[in-house]
Amino acid sequence: MDFFITTNDIAIRAGDTGKGKAVVLLHGYLETMEIWENTVTELSKKFRTVTLDLPGHGWSGFCKGATTMEFMADCIKSLLDKLKIAECFVVGHSMGGYVALAFAKKYPETAKALCLFSSTPNADTEQKKKDRDREIELIKAGKLELIIKNNISRGFADINLSKFDEEIFAIEETAAISDKSGITACLQAMKMRENMNDFMKTIQQKTLFIFGKHDNYITFDVAESIMRKYPQAATAILENSGHNGFIEEPEESIKILSNFAEKMMK
């Protein structure tokens, strides 16, 4: 069951299911906590599983000033404090991975382990920043639906599009409820986020990277370069997935996350 908590002067919609060591699941851009529904069902059999609509998405509010990854991390910490969770394994998908890194850096005593699921420590390239600006202008022009249509389907491997057409439609419908100003604030936050590669060189938390072999956003060449750069991190490749491996290969994703959590959260 979902509920609302006020943190950092905004309302945050969250979910808290199961018992045991805590796993926090952070969704990506244009997503909500519903994206984790099947993952929560399975993980909550072994772990206390916390989800939320990140600021600017779904039913959560957003900062009226400059939204940053660090502000989102502060909101998560406030939520966890209210839930009396002192330690957790943080899993961040795509944009959620950027937030997870900011959280791990700012609150290392709380983030005991970290998973970047189809996400990287890299900052935006100059071309990507221009792409963010174009999306912001489209939103201001009342064309959020076009952005949703273009982005959501690209999150799935081309080979999986027909197989997951119902899931794609559901994600598109859910994305449309987000406040346009909130989405714009998140685009600005991603555009201006810190390059976390220096942090990754000294990170204290045990870290897991999960990449999809057929990701349209993170090419496999980029994924391989990250894995070579951080040999101390655990890695997993989903052979039949794109950006949304936890939907495209749910059983394998659950197995990877569960096994890592059991080892790291003893």
C-alpha cells in the first residue's frame, strides 16, 4: 500500500513492503514507483522493500527552486529516517542511479551497498545536454506526450518491443500524470549533475552494475568501458534486455539483486 510523507517541505509518495534488511528502489526518468511492482513482489519475500515517486515524478511534489540529485538524496534520507531505516541497499535505475550515487556520497553510513541498474557515473556529454534542452523546450510547448512516446519505447530492446507492448503502454500512461514543471526540473538536474567517476574511484560501498546487452541509451561499448574502469565492482549483463532489464528479464534480475543484497547486507 502506498502512502504520503512530507519531507523537505514536499509531499513524497512512497511504498514500504516486507520485513528484514532494507532495499530501496529508485526509478528512472519519466517513471514512477509502479515500474518496480513485480520486483517489489519478489524482493519483499526476503527484504523490506521501499519505493517512492522521486520528486518531480508521479504523485510526489518537487522543489520549486533548483532541483538537484543531492536534493532528491536528501528527500530519500528524510523518508528513511521517518521509516526508522538506518541502513539499506540502494538500487537506482537510469536517473535513479544518479540519485543513488548522490545518496551514497552524502550518506555513506546509510547506503551500505549500491546498484546502478542501466546507469553510469558519467556526467552528461555536451550533446546530451543539448538533447535535455530540446526536451525542456518541447515540454514548455505542451508536447510532454511526444517525449513520453519517444523515450519509453526506447527503454526496451528492439527485439522485445512487440513482446512488451502492454507494459510500454502502461508506463506511458503513468508517465503522463507527472507535473510538467517537475519533469523539467529533473531534466535540468540531470543536465547539471556532478561527474561521479572520481567518487567511484574511492567509493566505500560495495557496488553492482547491471547492464542490458541491447540498451538503446547505454551502448554495450560504454557498458564494457565502465566495467573495465571499475574492476572492484560486481557486474552483470542481461543478454536479452535493453534499458529496462528488470522488466525484460525479471527472473534473472531478481536473482542478481537478491544474491547481491544477501551478501552485502549481512
